[in-house]
Amino acid sequence: ALQCGIVGLPNVGKSTLFNCLSNAKAQSANFPFCTIEPNVGVITVPDERLVKLEELVKPQRVVPTTVEIVDIAGLVKGASKGEGLGNKFLANIRETDAIIHVLRCFDDDNVTHVDGSIDPVRDKEIIDLELQFKDLETVEARLQKTEKAAKASKDQDAKKLVEVLYRYKEAFENGKSARTVELTEHEQKVTKDLYLLTNKPVMYVCNVDESSVVDGNQHVEAVREAVKDENAEILIIAAKTESEIAELETFEERQEFLEDMGLKESGVSKLIRSAYKLLNLQTYFTAGVKEVRAWTFHKGFCAPQAAGVIHTDFEKGFIRAEVIKYDTFVELGSELACKEAGKMSVEGKEYVVQDGDIMHFRFNV
Ligand code: GDP
């Protein structure tokens, strides 16, 4: 399953945020969440299209798609050198597909800050440095293993790899992350198995007090300025307030509370949608009377690969796919109507599945 890791210094609000996510199930029936390990939760991705499809198809059940969220606590200064349980946490990060970096942007004298003052830009740099340091180790180890052989051989891939490793090394030595190093397609291919920590897509969550949730504050502005070249999304969330909202009994109460804060949607729900986007994921649907279901696939998947998300047999025995666009389905109201109107296309192995496609796979068993 695809996984997002929550990272950040101690006391910035990671577990509060994680708990909000785990309480999100209380906010709406469309948010089932279960904790599979103390720090791992599975959360469904809210999708209005499923609601619409349910209305039209009236299936026996509706199954949304999910993303896993891991709370990676314990990342501190010196982690890359084994400080605290540092190395274990870094190993946890390596397994994730994307990073949610929580930054403390709230002032509260009752909550101590590990470095004595509120400075989210410094905090971000502390975490980045630890991750870059670890990546530098990875790159140096790989250079040691491959450089000599690459020089001696004619293997263009090996030569390319060494060249990129040096570019990475330089970036880390200058306090930059791997994601700032731009690679050509060939370079991406030869470095695919490095799995660098600082190459993972990242999103910043500025954790603020209730009063700053709409307009932000000077800490949020500082973060915005610091990451402006990273092309990364910044979300403002009041984790503590959201955790209080999650405890209210009814949906109406919770909605009222949110609206009083000036919000239409909970930060948690925004976070889930952003995480999905960050992971470069898209959704296709299957819409039968038994089950209407959302399936997650990587942007760019062809029809057989997308079919493989349902079952490997679907991929192996793939014959063709019948595709209806979501908007057309909603407009005409049913599969039959789409078929009769000639709006169902028959696609082969090369078809690149699009977000929102309603798919029907034909396959041999
Ligand atoms: P973690 O170490 O990053 O997991 O941090 P926690 O989630 O345990 O939060 C540390 C402390 O900060 C707890 O006492 C929280 O109640 C408090 N806290 C978290 N978010 C906020 C916030 O937005 N505002 C305020 N005032 N306190 C917060």
C-alpha cells in the first residue's frame, strides 16, 4: 500500500495530527480509518464522485480507496549519526512514498520547544540536514562501489550514474536536497534504485493556532519564503483545534465549529487529498450494481497495469477495457445509456488510464 510518513521535530504536533486523522472516521462515515500498528493508520480518500456514482448506480456497497499514514516520531538533531533512535526512524522514512513535514508555527509557552524558540525554518533545516546527511552516506557508499568500475568500462549507464552521484554529493554538501537536482529521463533511470530520502515528494504542514488558520501568521510566511523554490505544497492546519472538533458528537456540530473558524472543510480532509496528489496517484472507478469502487493507480498507467491493481490475473489475461468518462456517465445516468449513445469506448493495451475513468476490464482467465 502507498504510504505517507509524518516527520518533524518533537513537540511540533505530529501525534496530534495523526490522532486527528485517526479520529477523522468520527467526522464522516466516508472516512473510515483504522490503526494497524500504533503509528500506522489507513485512511480513505474522500471523493465526491463516489457519492454521485452511488446515487446513480445504487449498488449494494461502496468501497473508497485508501492511503496509509505513518507517524514517524523521534527524528531529532543528530539522528543520522545514531542519536536517539535516529537510524531506525530514518529506515522508516525510507519505506514511505511521500513525506508530510510538520512545522510548528504556533506560540505556546506551555509546550516546550526542543530548541528553545519557535522557528519553523530552522526546524525544517534541522530535519533536512539529517536526511541529507544520510543521503550523502548512501551516495558516497555507492560511489565507492561503482566509480572505479565505471571508469574502466564502456557502460554508459554506469558512467552516467557516477556523474549524477557527484551532482548529488555536491547538493548535499551545500545543504540542498536531492529533489532540487534536476534529472533527465536517462539519469532518472540509472539512479532509480538509490531511494534517497530527500528525493521523496514532500508537503509542508504548518501547524498553527486556531486564530491563524485562515490567514496564517508570520511563522507561516517565513516557511513560505524559505520553500518558495521547492515547488512544494504548504498546508495550514490547526491540529489541536481539529482534534477538539473531532470529539464533537454530531456532524452538524463539527461543521458549525469549522465554519465559525472560517473554514469550509477540515484541514485533515484537505491533507488527505493533498497527500494523494503528492503521491502522484489517480483514481478510476468500477461501477457495478454489486459494488461501486474507487481504485488507486499511478498517473501514467496503461490499461493492463491499472487492471492489475484489481487482480494480477486481470493484468496477465487483459484483452480490452471498456471506458466511460465520469462526466459522461453522470450526464447520461447509466452504463446502458452511455453504451446506447456510443459514449463507451473500447480500448487496448496502450490506453493510458485517466483520472475518473469508469472501467470495465475484459480478460482471459
Ligand atoms: P509531536 O511530538 O510532534 O508528536 O507533538 P504532539 O502532537 O505530541 O504535540 C506536542 C504538544 O503540543 C501537545 O501538548 C499538544 O497538545 C500541543 N499542540 C499540538 N498542536 C498544537 C497547536 O496547534 N497549538 C497549541 N497551542 N498546542 C499544540
